[in-house]
Amino acid sequence: MDLVELILWALGMAVLGAVVFGLLGLVSGTDETATIAPITLLVILLGVPPVGVFAFFMAAISAKHITHA
């Protein structure tokens, strides 16, 4: 994979993670481990490149902690 393709994977997965977990963070009673781990495993099993998985995971953690207060 070339650099541009990896950057696009990272940006796309980061946006997806931020949106999904931003919305999940607004639901009271959701737990980080119970939601982030299984969905990140799904992303891995779908065959997303490592850079996309890392970006998804970091964006998910950030969005979840920002919205879950």
C-alpha cells in the first residue's frame, strides 16, 4: 500500500470511530470496555489495515471520553 492509501484509511476509520462512539457516549450506562473492545475486534476481523485500526481505536477512545460525562 502506498502512503496516500494508508492516510485515507486512517482518516476514514478515525472519522467513523469518532462518530460511532461520540453517539454511543451520549447513551448513559455504556461502558468503554463493553463497547470499544468488541467493535474494534470487528474492525480487525473485517481486514482493515493496522493504521486504520489504530486510528479507529484512538478516535473511539477520545470521542467516548469526551461525550461520556
